Amino acid sequence: MADRLDHPARARLITPEGRERALPVVLRYASADPLAVQIAFPPEASLDGAEVTWIFARRLLEEGIRVPAGGGDVQVWPCGRARTVLEFHAPQGVALVQFDRAVLRRFLARTYALVKAGREADGLGLDRDLDRLLGGTGCDNPPSDQY
């Protein structure tokens, strides 16, 4: 099974004048970073002509499909019966991007096929790292008392 997915999608960039502009994006997810999702915007969508990738919590996207969520640089909320808005805040300004909710749901379903909800920490080695932090050896063979 793949441990990373790229999910091409169509979004609509909402201009400051309230017009919509079609925008191809790539929704990404990797089991190596199971708590996060990424949205990659093409170079033509950025001020400097470079691809822009936003990384934020998978849970934020899941929640924002149903109810307004977020409070920092990324905010997500349902818009009408079939769309979801993602609002991105950067020093250069704010971008509003609208998705068909079904596209985001399909993407999330694919991410949960890779890493189930609640199982995100399984592959992160958190137990081993906590053991080391709290004074354990973090290995299978305890140290000998002999020098």
C-alpha cells in the first residue's frame, strides 16, 4: 500500500472583487506525517510565481467541512450545501479558496485508508521517544550495572 497520496483537484480562488477563478491544486497526505494534510497551489496562483504549499492539521479539514474551524493562519468552514471554504492568511494577504465538499470528503477518505483516525501516533515512535525523555533507555537490552 502506498504511504503517500497526491490527489489532484479543482478549486476556485475567490478574488477580492468576489469573482471565482478555477485553480488546479494537489491535495497531499503522507503516513510519515499522519496528523497533517497539504494543499499545493500552482505557480500561477502565487505572487512570486512559485508553487505554494500550505500544511495544516487533517483534523482541521475534517472539522471544517461540518462547522467553522480554525483560528490561526488556516480557517475552514462550510459554505452552502455543497462547498467548503479554506481561508489562508499570510504576510502578503489573505486567500479564499472554495472546494466542492465531495472532493474534500473523497480526499479525507483516502487519507483514512492510509492511517485510520486515532492511529496517527502508531508510526511516530512516540513511546520510544517518551521513554528516552523520561529516563528510560529506549532499547530492548537494559544497561548492565557492571562497568
